[in-house]
Amino acid sequence: MTPFVVPADIDDVTVASGGNTYDRRMCELLGLDKVTVPGRWPTPSTKARVALADTLGELPDGSVALIDGLVACGVPEVVVPHARRLRLVVLLHLQLADESGLPPERAAGLDRREREVLRAASAVVATSEWAARRAIAHHGLDPKRVRSAPPGTDPAPRATGTEAGDQLLCLASVTERKGHDVLARALANLADLPWTCVCVGSVSRAPAHARRVQALIDKLGIGNKMILTGPLPDAELESTFAKTDLLVLPSRRETFGMVVTEALVRGIPVLTTNVDALPSTLGPDVGMLVPPDDVPTLTEALRRWLTDAELRDRLRAAARAREVEDWSVAATRLAGVLR
């Protein structure tokens, strides 16, 4: 059984993420041996580094091992020596330096560490074609060693939504990269229109930022309409999806954007940013794309959605017609790399 080394919080619903969902589904579908390591990755404590070294040290020479890039890429001093004797596959969800809000010096240090790990690995798996191309170009990797295995989706019932189209959903951890602050400022410009925006996602990954976002919402006077719920149980999230008219994802960076395909499989249109992999994840003529960090353009796109019934009908039809891959396709691609 192939081991898959992942962060210990993989099953913690309070820090739910697309990366954790991806890792869990690959374990389930491919029968991987889930090996968790404690620590605050990618900058773990000495104790966590020792735990990772012990985990890798127990694997026989020449064996294949899959490791989450969040665990591997920040600690080349631990990983690279084992990469020389193992056939190590690194699953790269997000390049470490791409997390928003990092001081430049820290970002550069993480970037150097990640490059060392990825160059030592036998193979690298990215979660989109865009992310694979960028990893190759940015880190100078051999293209023959880099593959992509985009996430899949589970079958889901079509959302009923509302006739007015005024029920908005932002499904993302409240971190700087996800752009909740931009969304708050845009929504505050729409006080003349009816709308509700439910923001579902962890507030514990970046608690200081989450507090700043809530303070901004309160300052803008939209606290009764833009609601940070934290993570929701599966049944409650499905109920929220069912009455959603539009998914809004104002990300600053995104290597895939799983919530986009989760919305599309339910026939929910998407308004997101034209950065990184998001345009290809969404697909042509399916939703609306705006530049990141652009409050006026996001405001105008939301206003169009809320006031133009013909636009809503057209985008709903396009979302319902959009075909998205299921998890078995992603698992087949990853299995091919491991073989």
C-alpha cells in the first residue's frame, strides 16, 4: 500500500480546505495508507520535523511515497535526504510563496526551500494544468517529471435558487488570499439592492485576518447581510447550496478553485477572478470574471447579476450545461503517476 504523508489536520472540519478534501478523496479512492504528521506546516516546530523525519525514515529504500507539498516543501533539510533513496511524489496544491500576505523575505525563503524539494522529487503532481506549467517555469523543473491531476466533484442535486437571484454564497476559508475584504467593499456599494451573502469557511486558519474582515463588515454596516458562518456541517452546507443563486469567489491567487466546480455541478453560476487557473476551471462563457482587488468592477458585476434577469437566465443555463469531471478521473490520473 502506497503511503500518503499528509498534515494531521486533514480531518479537522474547523480548518476545512480544498487541499484536505483532495487528500482525503485520494486516500479513499486509491486505498492509500494515510500517514499524518503533526505540526504547523510549512514552518513546523522541531518536534514536527523529527516526526516527519521518523515517518520517512521508516520507509524502505526504493519505495514509492506520496507527500502533500504543504508538509514537504518547507523542510528540504528533512525531505531531500530521503528523496535520494525513495521514489518521492510531491502533491503540490499551492506554491508556498503564493499565499497572500507573506512578508517578502519569508516568501522568498519558502520559495527557495520549495524549489530544492521539488527538484529532488521523483515526480510532482499539480492540481491543474496551469499550476503544472507554472511550477515547471518557476522552479526550472523537468517537464517529464511534472503531471496534473485536477480535483473532481461528487454528484449533487441541482440548486433551486430564487427567482430574484439575490442569494449569494462565498465558500472559502477567510484568509487574505480569498479576498473577502474586496467582496465586503463591493457589496457595501449595493445598499440600494436586496441581497444576502453567506460566507462559509474556516475562520481559524488566519484568525487575525478573519477578525479584520469582520470588523470591516461591521464598519461598512452590512453585518446583517454579509454573514461569516465559519465551516458548516455537510447537511447544512448542502441546504445552503440548494438556495444559492450565485457563487462569488474573489480570490487573489488560485491553483484550481474546487468550489467553482462544486457550484457548477449544482447548476449554480459563478462570479470569480481572472487569475491563475480560475478561467480554465470555470470554462468559457459559463460565468463572470473580474480582475482581483478591483472593487468597482466586482461591484458592477454584482449589480448586473442582481438587476439583469436575462443575464441570470443565460448564466444559469450555461452552468447547468457545463460538464465537470468526477473524482474517479482525478484518482485515475494520480494512480498513473504512482504506477
